[in-house]
Amino acid sequence: MMQEWFKKAKLGIFIHYGIYAVGDVSESWSFHNGQISYEDYMKQCEGFTASHYDPEKWAELFKKAGAKYVVMTSKHHDGVALFDTKYSDLNVVKKTPAGRDLVKPYTDAIRNAGMKVGLYYSLIDWSDPRYRSVYPEGAKPEDCVKDIYATPAGGPEDPAKWEEFLQFNNNQLGELMTNYGKIDLLWFDGDWERSAAQWKMPEFREYLHSLNPEVVLNSRMQGYGDYETPEQGIPLYGPAGVWEFCTTINTSWGYRPSDNDYKTSRQIVRMFCDCLTLGGNMLLDVGPVEDGTLDPRQVKILEDLGGWIHDNEEAVYETGKGLDYNHFLGGSTISADQKIIYLFVYDKPLEYLCVKGIKTPVKKVTVLHNGEELSFRYTGALPWSGIPGTLWIKADEMQLHPMVTVLKVELEGEITYNLGHGEVVTNND
């Protein structure tokens, strides 16, 4: 059930934390795709210590970054739970030197910091033989011989085992939603390996709402979630309805020491602005080291993002989707009362910035982070025909923000548009 807080949140932090931070391999997929044996992958349990795990420190950083919610992996596709579950021995309490529940201190820290609490949970479990008991709906057994972690791999199905697995998922989610305070958001993954009917998604959704009627559910529920989750590639157009773009700070979800391909702080801010312009949230991922610390490069990017948000807060929160790119060749947001346009300026203008097709006259233009007032003029206005003309903002001498400069364009009333294709002037009297 979609909640107002999520629509207004704008920024969330994603945390991929698990045994995959021990070696230099990707989470779960590394053994699924044969880059490492399953046995060697699971040996990483021996090196997972969480010895410097301090979620209160995380929460302080995430809040400083401007995040309104946080989502941490409670269990990835490898089946290793970060919480003390009584339904499986495959958890960090029993199988790793960490030896304790990591979800409880996380949920407490995030909640105490005033942010909404989210948990990622993998619907699939490539370690559980009960999961690979049936084939995806419509699949031919002979086409699944190599899929040893997700199917019976050419062998016979066991529907009773599949029912057991569905109950296992329900049991673990019951633990997560009753033992850790109110969970505001559940972020599922892995729905693609079975159909909605096989997952029993209508009943599953109803079960989750019975535990918390207000829980927000992401889209990866075969059509039964609350919002879309485009991943890594920024959408060209915002998906219909509520959505969230999830992306990594480098190229990996979990921590990999060899992955030094970090996005710059400016790139991250720019991507965030793209999400705001298109009317969505951004869920920015960090991958903690196995001991629970964060790579300093990830910390710096979060601090830089938070610094930009702090300097331009009114252009971020309590705003809605921005202008179409036909109106302004850059990003933007519009205030809740529809009387202010915030323009995102990514580069140094050589002269004027151009805004087209806005009928409501402009009252004032300022640089948001320092209050500097900018001059502006119109060209091509035809007042008797209702043609507003083109707004030109003199911006070549303004003080730039080190990340992205925001201009506050105050209108004389609520925004109205001219969406026509131009007019033929037949009367110049």
C-alpha cells in the first residue's frame, strides 16, 4: 500500500551487506554463474566478522546524506540470513564469526535516527533444495538442465517441497516483521524465476499486509507490488506512477576491493537530479566491508550528496516532477504550490539560460544556494494571442555551486503552460 512518506522521500540508501564482502566476488551470482564454486563461496562465512559493525554510525551518515529511508539486505539469493532465524541454520549467527543478529541493531539505529526502515529479502534461495523443487511455469525440464540452483535440473518436480518453501519464506518474513519493530518497506528480489501463480502473490501480499497494513512493497512481486524499480540505467521517461531508481556508487552492489570504478560526486548528484526531474526517488547503494565499515570513497560521495541537498533543500523535498525537457534543456522540480520552478544547471552557462512555454509571468530569479538575484528578459511574446514568449535568464556571471547550481524561479501565480507549436502572426496592430 503506497504511503505518502515514500512519495516525498526522494532519497533512500541501499545496503548490500553479507558474506560476499569477504572475498572479491559478487553477491550470490558469482557461484550461480560459475565464477566460483558454491563450496568456495560459502567458505566466506569463515571470514565474516562484522567486527566494526556500527549501524548507528551508518545512520548518522545516511541522515547527513539527506536520506529519508534505508533498505538493507536481510537475505540475498545465497540464502545466508543476517538475522537470527529459527527456520534455517544458514545465518550469520550460527555460521560466521559475527555470531549475532545484525538486523536488530540496524532497524533500531535507522528508526532512532528518524528514517524509515526497509529490508531487502530475496524470494529465491539458491541454497535451499526446497526452492529448486519445481520449474518456472511454462518451462520445459530439458531446457533447465544447467539451472542447478533454481530448478530440478531436468529431474522430476516435487510440488509438496515447493509448498514447504513458500511457507519457509512466510515464516522468515513473519520473523522480520514481528521481531524488529515496524518495517516500513519490503524490497523483494528474484520474482522472475517463478510466476505470480506459483508464488501465490495475491495471498502473499495479503499475508504481508496482515502483519503490517502500511508496509510499502516494491515492484518485484510479479505485478503485485506498489512501485516500479528501474535499476542502474536512468529512465529516459519516468515510469507511470510511483517509482524508485536503484543504482551503485561504483559498479558492484556488495563490497569488492577490486572495483575502483567509482562514479564522481557530481555524477551522483546529477543522477539524483535526473530522478527528481522525472518524479522518482533514488535508492543509492553502498557495500560495506565485511567488518561493517564503509570504504572512505563511498563515505565521501554520501557526504558530498548531503552537502548539495543541504544547500538546496527546498528544491528537493516537498517538490514534484519538473518541467519537460522541451521546456528547459536541463533538470528541474516544481514546488508543491506550483508557484516556483527550480532549475538544475549542470555546467557553466556561456550567456543565457532558456525556458520556453511557461505562460505565468516570472517575478524573480535567484541562485538558491546564495540568494544572488539574476536578471531576465523575454523574447517573442504575443500578449494578444496568449503567447508567453521565451524566458532568458542571464546566468554567465552567477556564482556556481561546486556540484549542481539551482536557480529559484518565482512565478506571479500557479504555473500554466503554452504547449502549442507556435503561431502565425496575422495581426500586428
